[in-house]
Amino acid sequence: MKATARAFTNIALIKYWGKRNESLFLPMNSSLSITLDKFYTTTSVQFCECLTKDVVFLNHSLMDEKETRKITSFLDRLREISGKRVNAIVNTMNKVPISAGLASSASGFAALAAAAAKAMNLNLDKKGLSQLARQGSGSACRSIYGGYVEWQRGEMEDGTDSYASPIMDGQDWNLSILSVILSSEPKKVSSRDGMKRTVESSPFYSNWVAEAEKDLQTAKNAISKRDFEMLGKVVEANALKMHATTLGADPPFMYWQGTTYHVMQKVQELRQSGIQAYFTIDAGPNVKILCQPEDEQYIRKEMLDLPFVQDVHLCHPGPGVTYLSNSKY
Ligand code: DP6
């Protein structure tokens, strides 16, 4: 009853922002992402009758109680499905440095879902794994697949039609994503709390849902045509719309810092000078830039030249979840 899996982080081009069911992690809108090739989580899960509770290690240290509770309630879902009341020892290695400005919950729950399902002998296909990973962290359902991935919100109240599926292989269109690091401090409002507050109180939220669905169609159209300008424009506009909803929340909040705005302006200046670059921003101050491989080094240097930029990580489309032999872990 042991298995080991590895999953990579993803960056949303069309954002998931808001849940219609919090316990099942059912989103208000569909979303679209690229799974990245740089940052990943490797997790090994072993179920054993000998354990009286779940024991979780993160990077070789015992995880704190609050974080362990999240893993335990996720494993409870598996125990429910399998009918086996057995605890687990979980070993997680995160190769997603906090300073990478990318969420580790996506790769974390994708790897955990895959490893735990196999260790439980659940025989889930990728669709099943995606549904399971979603219930740990919404964005994790997209990290089951590599390349360009869509998460359909679904209509059913039990969540059976809310899962991710691949729309194009990363090798079919190699784009570059630069993660521009401005701050590595923990954010004040988590994405989970931020989206909840926005759904509950922002008067702009209902418009977000309608806009996100339109933006998703435009992005899918751009991807199928490999139209970079069309994709970049809708990606940037979608991120701005998501962040606009937070300004209307009660109490209002924003994820940007002054330097976030400087980088956004710099990207717009680059475009005026003829370089195709577009930004997107998640629930934090760091900026991700979408560009084409021929421009990646130039843009990277322009960003590193800004005095307030701490680092720039260069990523490309990466693979979906994979199993590793337990001995490799
Ligand atoms: C802004 O997946 O971290 O990155 O489902 O509550 O765990 P939970 O939220 P999470 O939210 C990600 C929000 C986002 C946009 C996105 O990745 O689509």
C-alpha cells in the first residue's frame, strides 16, 4: 500500500476565481492553464494498519498541525471512497521554492491524489484523479495533465462533471513564462479566503463569471490557431478583471504592490517597442510574463535590470503527473 507520484505547478491563463460549493471545491467559472516544467512536488504515501493517525513530512520535517489537517481531510475522502479506515504516512518534497511565486498547492495536491489513490488501489484514471485532486485545492485538478489544460466548471451539484482535461500538448506550442519575483513574503489574504470574500461581497463578481466564460472561449480559439497576440491580450485582460473584483469586496483588498504595477507598465512599454509580452498575476504581488521563446532572454534581462526585481524564473510547458518507483523517492 505504497506509491510515489510527481506533479508540476501550473499557471492559470484564464483564472479560477470563486467557488459555488466550498466543500467539494466546485468553481463558479471554468479556467485554463499551462502546466510548467520547472517546479514540482514529489509525494510518497504509504497506508498502514499500524498507524493511529496520519503522519505528514514536508521536506523531511514533520508538518505543523494546521497543514496536516488539510492532508488528513483530503485522505478522509479516499478512505470514504475505498471504505478502508487506514492511516497513512505521507512524505512530500516540494521543489517549488516559496520564492518562485508559484502556488505549491496545485502540484502538492495533484501529487498527493495520484500517490494516495494508487497506494489505496483505487484504479482511478486521469479524469478520476483530476476530480480527486480538485478536492484538495481547485487548481490542482489541472496539474494532473501536462501542456494546455482546461478545467470545466461542470453543472452537477455532486461535482462529477467538474474536472480538467488536456486541450493541447505543450510540445505543439512552446511558449515561455517568466515568473518575476518581487516579494517572497507570505501573502496577507490567501487565494482561498480572497475568492470567498469576493464571491460573498463584491458587486463586480457576477460580471466576472460571465466575462471569464467569454475569455475562456477566446483563449481556446487563440490556442487552436496558435495566435499569440490574441492569447496574450485575453490573458492580460482576464487577470485584470479578476483583480478588479477584489477592489469591490468588503473589506476591499488588493494583491498588488507598487512594484507589481511597475512591472505591468514595463511589459506594456515592451509591447510599444514591438516586443510581444503580456502579464498575468495570481493571488499575490509577483508578475508572470507570457512571451515567445525568441524574446525570453531579452525580456528576462530587462526585468532583472529593474532594481526591485529579486529574481526571474524561466519556465515552459511541462508534463502531467507521473508515478515514480518507490525506491527512487
Ligand atoms: C488566483 O486553487 O489555490 O491562482 O481551491 O481554495 O485551494 P483553493 O484555491 P487555489 O486558487 C487558485 C487561484 C488563482 C487562479 C488559478 O490558479 O486559476
